[in-house]
Amino acid sequence: MFNSILTLLRGQAHDVEQAFIDRNAVPLLAQQIRDAASAIQSARRAVAIAIAQNEQEKSQHAAIIARIADLEIRAIAALEKGNEELAREAGEAIALLEAERDLSERAQAQFAQAIGKLKATVRASEARLQELQRGERLARATAQTQKLNAACDDNLGLARLDEAEETLARLRAYQDRCEITAFAMKEMDAASRPEIVIEKLANAGFGAPLGPTVDDVLARLRERMNSVA
């Protein structure tokens, strides 16, 4: 029984942990990507250090080769002069330098192999990192869209939309009523004012005009032209 309870508690703890990870997956992914980018940067530095060390090894190897060549020339000269002792010392020095040369060549080969592997690892890691960064951007956009959809799907959110639509409909109806009322008031006001009725009758040609017409103005101008002529 006790073991069953412990198992149940572990299962519940796992579910809580997974739910927490799911809720915080986007920031968790972002931090993991930052950690990966930092590790890749460290790998780049390791490659640069290995290349620098290999270049130093190459320089040392070249120096050893030069010293061996110099000693060989001098040893040959000593042999030609019959100085066996100096020639032997030169031979011992050459043997030691050749051993260093061989070690240096093996070190260079190891450096070259390690550098090649490191470069390949960095290139592959950079490609994976870029893919993860693109995935993170897409995940963030998807999360924002899901939040928006959840807000729209929420009952309270839908109720707010319904209320807003009803308010807009009432506002439009009220504005229509105001416009109709203002127009009707204007018509009634016009009908109740005698001067407006007289103006309407005069404009319709009933009775004397209230002011000069276009024909009156043109007739007056023609008369003025004839008098001048």
C-alpha cells in the first residue's frame, strides 16, 4: 500500500512537472538556445586555439628542420677535416633534433585531425542552432496566435463582442432618429414661417419676385449698352 502511494505521488509530481514545462516551453526553449549558442561560441574559441597551437608547432618544426640542415652541413665539414669527436657530437644533436622533428610532425597530424573534427562539429552545431532559432521564432508566433484565439474563444470575450455590437446598433439607431427628428423639425419650422412660404411661392413664379432675377439683370445691362451707343 505504501509503495502504491509513493508511486502515485511520483506520478502526480511528474504530471505537475510536465504541465509546468509545457506552460513555460517557449522561455525554456529560448534559454536552452542561449546555452547552446554559448557552447558553440566556446567551441569556436577551441578551434581558434587549436589552429594557433598548430601554427606554433609548424614554426617550431621549421626551426628544427633548419637546425638539422645546419648541423648536417657542419658535421660533414668536421668529417672532412677529420674531427671525429665534433662530428659525433653533431650526429648526437642531429639525432635528438630528428626525434623532436618526428614528434612535431605527429603533433601536427593530431592537431590537423582534431581541428578538422572540431570544425565539422561547429558547422553542424551552427546549422542546428539556426534551425532551432527559426523554430523558436515560429513557436513564439504560434503561442501569441494561440493566446489570441483563446481570448476570442473565451465566453467572456465573446460576451464583450456581443455587447459591443449591440451598443453600436443602438448608437446607429439613435443617430438615425436624431437626423430624422432634426429634418422634421426643420420642415415644420419652415412651414410655420410666412416669409419662407412667400419665398417658396415667389421662386415658383407665383406673384412678384422678391429680388432681381437674372433676366432683370441682363435687361438692365442691355439697356445700359444701348444708351451708351
